[in-house]
Amino acid sequence: MKHSTALLAGVAALALSAGSALAQVSDDVVKIGVLNDQSGTYADLAGPGSTLAAQMAVDDFGGTVLGKKIEVVFADHQNKPDVGSSIVNRWIDAEQVDVVVDVPTSSVALAVQEITNRKGKVHLNSTAASSDMTGKACSPTGIHWTYNTTALANGTGKAIVAQGGKSWYFLTADYAFGHALERDVSAVVKAAGGEVKGVVRHPFPNQDFSSFLLQAQASGAQVIGLANAGADTINAIKQAGEFGITQAGQKLAGLLVFLSDIHSLGLQTAQGLQLTTGFYWDMDDETRAWSKKFAAKHNGAMPTMVQAGVYSAVSHYLKAIKEAGTDDGKKVVDKMKELPVKDFFARNATIRADGRMVHDMYLAEVKKPSESKGAWDYYKILRTIPGEEAYGPMNPACPLVKG
Amino acid sequence: MFELLGIPPQVLFGQLLLGLINGAFYATLSLGLALIFGLLNIINFAHGALYMMGAFVAWLLLNMLGIGYWPSLFLAPVLVGLFGILLEKTMLSRLYKLDHLYGLLLTFGLALMIEGLFRQMYGVSGLPYPIPDALKGGQNLGFMFLPNYRGWVVVASLLICFATWFLIERTKLGSYLRAATENPALVQAFGINVPRMITLTYGFGVALAGFAGVLAAPIYSVNPLMGSNLIVVVFAVVVIGGMGSIMGAILTGFGLGMVEGLTKVFYPEASNTVIFIIMAIVLVLKPAGLFGRAR
């Protein structure tokens, strides 16, 4: 015991004398931990594709920063907050992980946000949706990158109300994400003079939606809002078609739809669906070039917005380490907020004090089979939603927002 | 117009009918499980994975060979059944003399491997399988819109369930089976090839799972996870009905589907737990299950 104390003191003295002129990278490695659902409901929209995106960002950066190696590790949180928490604790306490990225499933993401905040490590979230990540759960070391429930509400929600969909009924995944999405879209609907006729909260994950769809049909609402994601949304849309919900005149609003969902549904079923996205592979030469590189390593599947977001977030993080000369969590995030975000993914982008990366969003419509020129040619971009409009003002519930 | 607890009767009838449709899957799957447990004493945890395989075989037949839904309804269960026979011959048959636990562990491991393999190849978002043309569209029943295909699912499962029950309870072959369950040594002494009978029973039980998989393909997306989502519920159904009871599995399957349907109206949040609550109550009051005999 005495021995190790002496050793520690010696190391501390050395570190002090070496001074701040030296760049500081803890444990001589920058370790990036990709935490997501590797095998369940959300595995296709993020999963192994997100790990690949993080690795691509590291490779494009050159594999080292401040002369130290950059390493990518990944783990499966199985959409369970307890599993996710114990992985992150182990990563930080025993395995020198400096930054946790991706983290779909808002319930897990909120738990990770709390841990990384407490331990001063960085959390770059691309895939979780809840706007609480930069609201009451905001963190000085957390950045929410790709989208959130506010942007979805201001995108798809507002567009559908503007087209005359005034009365809504929600099918909500019964956990943090579904609740947040339902709350944010309801607010937009009510602000625009619409009404919410009812809500049914279904277990997550769920296979058979027929019962919930019939309840929604019986409500007589004009719009059925799907406040769920991934395989849940796919099944709900398919079964709505089977039960003739849309033929009977009700409109289906997929509030969070990923490119991988459309691929699974097929254009025949998905055509005409409107959705909000933070990225689409086929926007310009830059997005196409990167996406094709990604697809070549991903069984030909084009990136979803959140996978592209992981690349963008990790690249910006590494840039900030280089500029800041340290991998200290708080200092790097401060530097990330200071530096301009500019790459193929983020347009007109800034990172706000609350940790929200504000960038342009897009309202898209799924093409008809006749309009599509081939595999993965799925979206028509209807409108660019400026970042300010999509994300709205900062939430005063976040302690980092100075009133 | 009467109302029950604030729910209009149209909604109630609709939910009962939907419950019956889900119950059809529970019944077909738990029937196979009950059959296998009755004769082999194996708790077949691979049942969900084999159900998923049924759906995938149908999808592969359609997309690789252009074989449509109707031939698949026969072909896919046969192929899955043959796969089951292979499993039984090479692995399961070595475990009959050991504790239940070994069979459970083996089949659970197999389930994980089969699922992992399909997930690796096809991802988790699911693949589309079209509803056959003859069953497109639906009927307006007044209280709800019933897609023709869902109606067909109920009819097909009822037919299969009844045929299986008849085969086992009312035919000579069935009586051999039941006798072999009671006392294999004695039946063998009468010159009946019991090991072969056991192999064929496993194959048949597994083919039922494959059949349910083909039925499910057009409704749910063909998805490597579809089996694991369902299998836990199906086990609860078998436990409630009484392990090894054929009629118990069928009736409980349909009955619990309807209970679940009603829960989706009155308290949707509990719809995935209600079956387990019932299971706990049944186990306390009648440990052998509703239709089971204590052994």
C-alpha cells in the first residue's frame, strides 16, 4: 500500500514537472466506444453500420491524434438501460474509453448521459431521439448530433398539420423515446390549432399492431401518428395497409422513419410517406461519394442518417482533440462547441451551449416505385428546414442554458 | 346500444376476433411443443427459431425459385420438418435418458445459432412477403374490417389443430403414440419401432412450427427475430394448458389470444405481461396446468 502511494506521488510529481507544454492524452490512447443495439430491433438502422462509420472516421483522420493511437471498440446494449449502464461503467473505469458514441434507445441514452456527465467523459449521441438529452438531462460533456424529437415534430408534424391533418391519434412505444416524441408532436399539433383525440401506448418491441390500429381507426382521428421506430414502425405501416386504414381515408404519419425502414417496407408499401431526416445519401457529390464508400463495406446498404451522423460526430471530436491538445472530456467538448462544424453531413451547423448540434434538416417524401431509378433511390427532398426552425429555442430546463 | 366499461361493442368484437387470430398462432405453435414434450420429454426451445425458419424458407422459395405461397404452405413445413429430423437423429436422440435440462440447453443453444445465422445474412429489419392474390382485400363485418388473409389464418390453424388432435386421439397410429408415451419398453416389445416413431413425432411437431411460420410471413415481415419474440408467450401458453396436453394447448392458445386482445383495449401497457400473470395464477392454483395431469 505504502509502496503504491509512493509510486503515485512520484508519477504525479513527474506529470507536474513535465508541465502543460506536452499534449495530454490519458492512457496513451484515444478509445472510442460505440454502444448500440447490435442484434435487436434497432440493429439495422444503427448497429454494426455505426461501428463501421466510427472506424471510417478514424481511418480518414489518419489513425492517430497528438501522436497517440485511436481505437474503436463496440458493445451491444440490447436496448436495456441496465445493460448499457454497466458496459459504460466498465468502459470508463477499467478499459480507458474516452468517448461513448451512437447510443440509440432514449432510455439507455439518458442513463449513459448521466454516467458520462458524472465521470467527465464525452457522450456523442447520434441515434437516440428524446429532446430531453439537451433539456433536463443535458450535460457539459454531452452532444446530441443528428436529430431529436423536437426536430421531428417541427418537420413531419408541422407539415402534416399544414396539409389539413388537424386531429391526431398516437400509437406510442411505451418508453422514454415514445413518450418524448408523442409529447413534442402533440405540442406542435395543439399550437397549430389541432387536437389530440387519444393515445395508445404499446409495449416495446411489439409485433402485432392490428388491435391498436383498430382503436386508432375507431377514434375517427384524421391522422394516426406513429411515435415508434425501427421494426415497430415497419410492422405498424404494413398492417395499416392490410386493414385498409389508409384506404378508408385516415392518414398515417411515421414520425421517425429511417432509410433502412423504407428498404424493408419496399416502395410499394411506403410510397407517399412523409418524413424528417437529418441526412440523405443522394443529396450532392460529397454525400454520394462518402455513402458509396460506406455501402461498399456494408453489404451494399446505404447509410441511415444516424450512421452518417456517427461519422460526422467522431470526425469533429478528433479535430477538437487535436486543437485542444488534450482528450479531457470537458475541454474537448468546449472546443467542439467553439470550432465550426463543417462536413458532408452538417450544413449551416453550430453546437449550442446545451449540447445540441443544430443543422439543417430535410422534409422528404418516399418516392413512388415508378419514380425510383434503382436500389436505395427512395427519397424526394421536399424542403430544407433551417436548423433554427427545426430545433427551436433552447430549453430552460437545461442547467447549461443561462436565462 | 349497450356499452361495456365504456367500450362500444363493435370495438370489443373486433378485438376478440383479432385475439382469435393471434391465438391461432399460439395454438399451432404450442400444439407442436406439447406433442414434442409429451413423447420426447424435450422442452423444445428451438421451436421459435424453427417457426422463423418456416417463414424464411417460404421467402427463399419465392425469391430464389419463384415458388409461390400455396406450394410453400406444404413445402416449407416439410423442409423444416426434415431439418428437425436431422437435429433429432444427430443430437437430441442422445439426450433422452438425461435430465430435462440438457434438452433445454441444447435446443436453446440451437435456437441462438439458427437465429444468429439468419440475422447475419438478412439483418433485423425484415423482408417483405406479399399476401397471395386470392386472399387480398377484406370483408366489412360491420364492426370491423377483416382482411381475408387473417380470416384464412384462423381457418387454416383450426383445420390443422383439429387434424392433429384427431390423428393422435382417434386413430390407431395415435394410440401407438400415446402408448409409447406411457410405456415405451412395452410398446417396443410388441414390435413397434419406437425410436423411429419418436423421430417422426419430432419432425411433425417441428413441421407445425414451420407451417405457422409460413402463415405468419405475409402478416409480419419475415424477420430473424420473429421467433424469439413469440416463443416465450407460447411457452407460457403450454404451461397454462398443461405440458403435454394436446387439447389443452389448442384451447389455451385460442383462449389466451382473446384475453390478450381484450387487454389491448382495457390496459394496453399490460398486453405483453397479462399472459404471464395468468400463468403465475394457474401455477399456484393448478400446478399441472388447466388440462394437464399430475405425473
